[in-house]
Amino acid sequence: MAEESTVETEQETPARRGLNKKQRGGIVLLIILIVATAYGLHLWVKSKTHIETDNAFIESHVHSVAGKIPATVQRVLVTDNQYVHKGDLLVELDAADFRARAKTAAASLEMAKNETSGDYAQVESARANVGLANARMEQANLDLKRAEALYAKEVIPREQLDRVRTAQRVTQAQLREAQEAENRAEAMIGISGTGSKDARVAQKQGEVEAATLNLSYTRIVAPSDGYITRKSVEVGNYVQPGQALMAVVTLEDAWVTANYKESQLADVRAGQRVAFTVDTYPGRHFTGTVQSIMAGTGAAFSMLPPENATGNYVKVIQRIPVRIAIDKGSDPEHLLRVGMSVVPTILTGKTFGQVMGIGK
């Protein structure tokens, strides 16, 4: 009886223990597959609703400050990384030569005004001579008509008629000469048929304005608010027109340029919200908005764009720059600097159902 009870106990034990090892292993494997599938589905859906890239950088407006006139640097009033406001004096050039030129131009203008008064008198004299020549011409024409009439009646001889004709031609030539003299006098001061214009005074006035403008160029001011960078000018340097002296970087309206793969931009639109992190500040989050998408890929606008129609073709996924405006309240301390690496994530706003194709 003892042996039979032992056999019955051994037969009942597996049933009471529940599932065997294979069954338990199968359940564990099924749970792992379910979790992995759910997690993979979650990542796939997130990749459609949260478009992310690590190929992104901070950019901003960089204003190059250059000289417009050749001169010696007299003062440099800023240092690298200094914050300046628009209109602040950055560099002062030696203005002695340009100040003297401005005075010379102003004196030449006054002299031209005085000389023009005499020229106007000459014009009036030339016009009076033209009037006198016209009167003589009218009289000569009358004398010629009378002489021709008298000659026809055989009152005067042929010789006298010839003298009258000669006098009329001489008077006509004198009229043309007087008219040419009037034109020359008017040309001296720029008088035209449509009005009067003092050409020499206008020329001297232009020289005064040019000299004054060059004098103002001796004071180089900041083109905008920003930080001084790449300063390469010192006191005593002789600068040439167009020579870069420094740059002013504006951080007030910085933006992010994110180079997304072309396959990521199907659902990206202007106005979508963006969250991004910066490598310099781990754990800190910034926000922005998609401002625009470039009209072509970066490669298409490079110095040497690809020529896919030549040689062997190898398909390469292209990247399209996306401009992201940074929210002003997101960076009140202006911590972001040009060139910093950024990881932006565009929030497309699509729901799970829309990604799976089961919703509108």
C-alpha cells in the first residue's frame, strides 16, 4: 500500500506544478515579442510624428564691417566679443585729409557761384547782340526788296542792286555769328532750351557732397546690435576700401538650419512646432517654429553640383535645409551662439490613427 501511494503522489506532482519548462519558455518568448512589437511600433509612429536630425546648427546674421576710404586708423573703440548697439562708434580713421578736401570743395563751390554771375551777364550781352543782328537783318531784307523793285523799274543800276544783296548776306552772317556766340555763352553755364541750370555750380555742389560723404566715412559705426567678432584692425593700420575690419554678429534673431533627409520631409510644413536641444547645454530644451523649407537640396546649390547624367550613377539620399525660427522667450539669456550643434525635433501633429491610416 505504501508503494502505491508513492506512485500516485509522483503522478499528481506534475499536474500540481502547472506548466512545464517549454510552456513557460513559450509564454516568456511571446511576451517579449509582444513588448518588442509594441515598442517598435511606438518608435515607428514617433518617427512619423517627431521628425528628428542631428545635422543642424545655429545661424544668425553676420554683418561684415569694412572701410570705404583709404586712411590710417586713429582709434579702435571695441574689443573682441564686446556687445555693441547700432550706431556705436567702432573705428575712427584719420580725417585730416578729408576735412581739408571738404573745405576746398566748399570754397570751389562759392567761387563757381560768383563766376556764374558774370557768365549770366555775358549771356545777356550775347542775347542783346542777337537782337541787334535780327533788327539789322530785317532792315537788310527790306532794303533788298526795295532795290529789287527799283531795279525792275530801271530806276537803279545793276551794280547798286548787287551791293544791297551783298549787304543782306553780310547781315545774315552776322546774325548767325551772334546766335553762335549766344549758344556758347549759354553752354558755359548750362542753359538749355527747357530752362536754366547752373552746370558748374551743380558740379561743384556734387564735389562738396562727395567730400562730405568721404569725411563721414572716417567714423565707422556698428550696422546693428550684436557682438564683435573677428576683429583684425589696430591703431596705426592703413586700411583700404573694402578691407574687412571686424564682424558684428546679431543674436536677437538667430535661427536653426536643420538639414533633413529628403525622405523625412513628407509631412513637414511651415508653422509646425519644433523642440530642440543643444550639445552645449545638456538637459536644457528650446523651442521654435518651422519657418521655411529650402527650394532645393544643399547639393543642388553647392559650388560643384552633382551631374547625375554623367558617369556611373549612385543614388545618395539628399538633404534639404529647413529654417527654424527660435522662439524669443526660449533663449532670453542669448546662450545660443552661431555654429552650435543642435538636435531639432519637428512635431508634425499627426495622431496615431493618422499614421496608421485609420483616421483622418
